[in-house]
Amino acid sequence: MADPLRLAIAGLGTVGTGVVRLLQENAAMLAERAGRSLEIVAVSARDRMVERGVDLSRFAWEDDMTAMAARGDVDVVVELVGGADGPALTLARNAIAHGKALVTANKAMIAHHGLELAQAAETAGTALKFEAAVAGGIPVVKGLREGAAANRIETVYGVLNGTANYILSTMEASGADFASTLGEAQRLGYAEADPTFDIEGIDAAHKLAILASIAFGSRLDFASVACEGISRVRAADIRQADTLGYVVRLVASAEIDHAGEGPALLQQVRPCLVPKSHPLAHVTGATNAVVAQGNFVGRLLFQGAGAGDGPTASAVVADLIDIARGDIGTPFSVPAAALVPLPAADAGHHTGQTYLRFSVTDRPGVLAEITAAMRDADVSIESLIQQGRANDGGEVLVAMVTHDGPQSCIAHALELLAGSASLTAPPLVMQIIED
Amino acid sequence: MADPLRLAIAGLGTVGTGVVRLLQENAAMLAERAGRSLEIVAVSARDRMVERGVDLSRFAWEDDMTAMAARGDVDVVVELVGGADGPALTLARNAIAHGKALVTANKAMIAHHGLELAQAAETAGTALKFEAAVAGGIPVVKGLREGAAANRIETVYGVLNGTANYILSTMEASGADFASTLGEAQRLGYAEADPTFDIEGIDAAHKLAILASIAFGSRLDFASVACEGISRVRAADIRQADTLGYVVRLVASAEIDHAGEGPALLQQVRPCLVPKSHPLAHVTGATNAVVAQGNFVGRLLFQGAGAGDGPTASAVVADLIDIARGDIGTPFSVPAAALVPLPAADAGHHTGQTYLRFSVTDRPGVLAEITAAMRDADVSIESLIQQGRANDGGEVLVAMVTHDGPQSCIAHALELLAGSASLTAPPLVMQIIED
């Protein structure tokens, strides 16, 4: 058997501890599959004294992560510190500069600095791998970079945030509203005390930007992801969706827009209506799923646990096995220098059906005002439901589904209605995913 | 850019033609992703004169596949001839013997001769790849061999035959019986004139044996797959299943049985009841899906088109890209010599809930006879449904679902009832998949 692959692990939170545990529990099997043993040499974390439930006594402890990245007895640095910049980025740069392979679960860092790090790794002739950064344990980076590599990918989309999906599918099951469901999720530990990254779609946007780059061979562009969270989705929207044959999901999607002068990249994270017959409609709880549509393979679906120490450790160690087996190819599907910089697409080009929900005052003429705006903006209505009576606030909900049409027309209709005294709250717009 | 990867393609049916078309349509993108161009040098098929809709004029034509495998200007032989033995196997052996990499979509050949071919490829230091042999375009061989490689896989199962699934999901939607649905599928081209391989589970068994070997690191053992088809499933069974909250699927499953002296391999293909909340319940039409349960990653699902020229070509070319990128690792998850020969498990050890359907004569005492046999065999009944009245043949259906218990008890109960004058047909037994 070949020499061991020698590892340094930075960050010993739940994921880091999970990686240590996996490497210990499955050691013999891993050595057989990788063709060499995977051996932890050194570890580093902020606080040495925390009890972590794993035996770290045989590993060197490094207080200084920079020193760890320079150790002569280390082949791979595993970065599990987190954060887009700061110590994680410094460690990543240092590790690559010293010719170490880098494996990371850090979606924010890759979304922001993946291009720079990939170029550095390619120049150094070493590996940069980040399977765990997208969709936890699901091997979707590999699935797109290798499994679907023969295809021109036309679109990639999915449910990429377990917390948001837990909240939406719980609202669906219970009929409860957003605020109380979030509160319950926080009590149960499914949502953070500050849930912004999850419920506002930023975490999903990080993952989406990475997937888009791999799928399309386009340059990473996190800044252009249009991002809208789930906090404005009401229990009533979920009920209406159900009546119409849909569920609500926070969908992250990327596609190439050919409607303009040249190809452009459309990246969006926002709550959408998903037909009940679509695979994403059955993705409940903290599960993640990714759909890729290729020009030869058709629709592929990858589904599994999107977070948690076990699944994330599984993805980290899959990367380590790849490296041990000698796979140190380009981090993205093509060399970093060949990634094409694409301008951000005009979201108005996107066509499809749309769900619109208006909160309106309970008085005559409101429906006429809304439907006139739709007509004037060239939005064709397929169905419209007005709730029977006003709620306690004297507010009535009007929900409608449009025929296929461009988002630009929807935006125009909303402009026409902006400032209307009939509206008691900004309208909620949800695109409908095609089956 | 590195030298081109030079290909010889044997077999120009729908899949072979699809591979040629994919290599032509996506050529520039493939070269960028693979780091070198993928160039067809030679092709071979039975009949040179068939019009195939692709331009073959720039490739050398070889009437003799054996000569093609020996060509000095070929790096990879792509075997798309089909058949477990005969010309395909001769070609595969020859190609590897000449140091060529071999890529194949031939599930029967790999299921029967994969071990021999893997050993030969490893000895020759060349690649043997067969992503397209299992579940068409779904990258599940890679998903298990690499993506889930960090996990001890506890069980792998799925819907692996599109024809059988098309028939079952059509029966589900239409309420029609098996014979008429099969006839319609044959007229539409979804089922072969001789559908035996598909509807009796043999095709699924080929794929299962390959998946099990990769998942468990066990030696390929197609012969020990217990195989039962779908031809005895009636419209009434599907209705009963629906009432009870299930759908019927032809499920191929493999697991390690630890109930005996040492580990044993249980491989089964048979119609099962799948809870409607389970991902496999939503796999309809010709779609395939594979579930793998790992000790760290939990449940992973891979889903997509299980057949067809486009999806199969996608998988074949993914293998070619891997080879072009330099990945020529062991064909299975571990070297062929390290694959563990496991004895076939006693299917009676398998525990779970079971659906039993009896066709009985419409006379007093029949229910008592059946329930007494269940009691005497220690089978505990959770629910029982007896159809209200006899059908035209004077036959009544009695369906029941058991509590959790070993299959050995079910088998014992059926022995006690064997030869009973009350039964008008052999009982149908379907295991229930756990949610």
C-alpha cells in the first residue's frame, strides 16, 4: 500500500469533530478504498480545552493555523473554520502556497474567493476540493463536475437550505404561520438564533453560485445572485398553493439567458410554487435536493441530507479519498482561467407562470384596479381566488396565477399598482417551477 | 492541450449512435472539460450499410472487432455491442489484453464477467468503466464508488428497470390490469416484443449485482440474486396498496445480513409496497432511482432517466472524460482481488412488514383457515381486507398486511397453506419497504 495521506484539520466544531470520528470509525475501510491510509497528523481550533468526545491525543496540536499550513509532514489541509474571509481564507491561501491540497466545507469562502483559490491551486499543481460546501452530504459537486460532464447543462436548481425548507414544510404540515414556525425551529435547534443567512436565502445563494460555475463553466459570481427570503410567505399562501396543486419551496436556480445580446447568467434564490408532481415537492424537512437538466441526460436529481456533522463529514472525506486516489484535477469543471465571465441576466427575461398575492382593503373596485393593472402590463390571468371575507385587520387576500409570460410584465404590473391605497402590504410574487 | 484521447466504438445501435452524436455535438465543451479532445478513430458494427443519421465517413470502419481492439492508434475501446458473452466479451478481453481502456454499457457482461475483466484491467494498468451499465444516465456507479466512498453502506436499493416501472405506474394511473398494460407498452415501444428480461427482473438483477459489489466491496454474485417479476401483480393489488397508503414498485435491493454466522449478502428483485411518503413512490414512468444508506451520510437518492440513447450516451462519455482526465482507478471501489466473496444470505432472515394477497373460493371457513396458518407460523396480522363479493370466477381476494417479522415465518405460513383447496391461485407476497 502507498504512503499514508497525511492530514491537518483546522476547526473542531461539530463538522470537524465529525470528520475525526469518521476517519477513526471507518479507518480500515477507507484505507482499502483509497489505496492508502488517511492519517490525521495535526489539528487546530480556537480552544484546546473544549471536551469534544473524540480522542485527539495522538495528533499534534497547533495553536497557530498558519504554522499548521506550513508543516512539512502534512499533505492536505482540511479547513472547517468557516467564514468567507479572516482566518479561514488566510489558512486556505497559506496551505495552497505551501503546496498542500485544500479540502473545505466553507461555502461562503468558495462563493467569494473560489476563483482566486482555484487559480492558486492549479498554479501550485495541487487539489482544491469543496464537495461539503454544497448540499452537505450529497455528492453534487462531483455529480455535475464529473457525472454529468458530458452534457451542456441548461439549468440547475434545487432546495439548498435545510432550515428554510424545514420551516416551509412544517408550515405546510401544521398550517401555522412563519413567525411561530421559526420560533419553534429555533427552540428545537433547527434554526440559528440569528437565522438571517438561512431564511433570507444567502446561504442558498452561496451554494448556488458554486453550482452555477461548475454547471456552466462560468466565472463564480455570487454578487449577482438575486436573493429573496421566505419571511413574507404566509400560511394563507401555502393554503392557496395547496388548493392550486402546488407547494412552496425556497428554490435556488441558475440558467443561461439567451434573450439578450450574448449569453448572460441568471441566478435567483426565492420562494417558488412547485407542482406536487415535481420531485422537489417531496423534499421535506432539512433535506436538500438538486436538479440538473442536461442536453443528453435529461433531468437528474440528487437528494440527501444537506447539513449535519455526519453528512458533511461524509463529503469532506469523499474529497480526501479522491485526493488519495490521485484525483487532483481542476477544482471546477474547467481550468479557472477558462471560466467564462458572464454578465448578470435581466431577470425580466425569465418566462413562466407566476403566483401573485395581494393584501387589499375590503371595499368595492379593488379587484377591478388589480385586474386593470394586469391587463395594462400584458399579464394574462389563468386563475384568481379572492378570500371570502376580510380578516381581523379588514384585509382581504387576492391570489392569482398567471399564464406563461415574462417577469418584466409582472414587474410592470406591480409598478402600476405601487402606492395604491387599495394595497395593505407589498404584493408577494412567487414564480412557478415547470413540471 | 494534451494529446487527444483516441476512441474506437463497437456497436452502432441507438446507444452507439447516441455516443457518436454526443461526441460531435458537445465536442468543444468536452475538450475543455476533459483537458483534451475526445476523437473517434474507428467504428465497428454488424452492418455497414444501415443509415444511422450520423456522419461516420471520417472514421475507419472495422468489420473485425478483434482487429479494432488491436489498433495501435486507439486508447479506449467503447463496447456497445451487448450480450453477456459472445462478441462483446471477446472484444472486452482483447481490448484490455492490448492495454486499451474499456468503457461499456453492458450490464449483463459486467454482472457475469466483471470480476475477471476488472482483474485483467488492473493487471494491465488500464481503466474499465461501466457507468452506463447501471441506471442509464444516472451517475450512480460514481456516486457509490466515489461520492459515498467515506461510508459503510448499509443497504442499496432502487427502481432499476424503466419498463417494469412504466407498467406498474401506468397500472396505478389507469387501473388497468397487467396484461393489457404490457400490450399497450409493447405497442408504444416501451416494452420489447419479448419482455422477459425487464418484467421478470433479470435486467434489474444485473444492475443490482453491480451496485452491491461497489457498495459493499463484495465479490460480484449475480447468480445469488433472488428474482421475482411483476407479472402476477393485479390491478386489485395496486388498489389495495393505494388504500393502505402504498404504491407497488419493482424494487431491487441489496444488504448485508448479519443474522448468520458471518456476514452474508442478500440480493433481491421483487415487487414491493412502497409508502407514498418514500422517495421511490414518486418515481414514475421509465425513470430510475437508487437509494443508498450510509453510516455517516444517511440516505442518498440518485434519480434520472434509466435508459434511452441520450442518457446512456451521457454516462458513456462521462467515463471517457474521467479517463481523459487521468482517472484510471480500480473499476470497483476496491481492487478486484480485495472484493470479499460473501455467501448468499438466507432470505428468511429479512424482517419487515409484508403484504399478502390470497385468491380464495367464496365459501365459509376460508378466512379461518388462512388466519390459523398465520397464527401457527407466528405471523402477526396488522390489517386484513376481504373484498365484498366474489368476481366472475367465484373468486374472492383477501389481502393482509403483517406486523414486523422475519420472512421465514411468512414462508412457513405459505407452506402450511400449500395445496389447500381454498386457494384458487398461489398467494402473492410483497415485502413493504420501510419509510
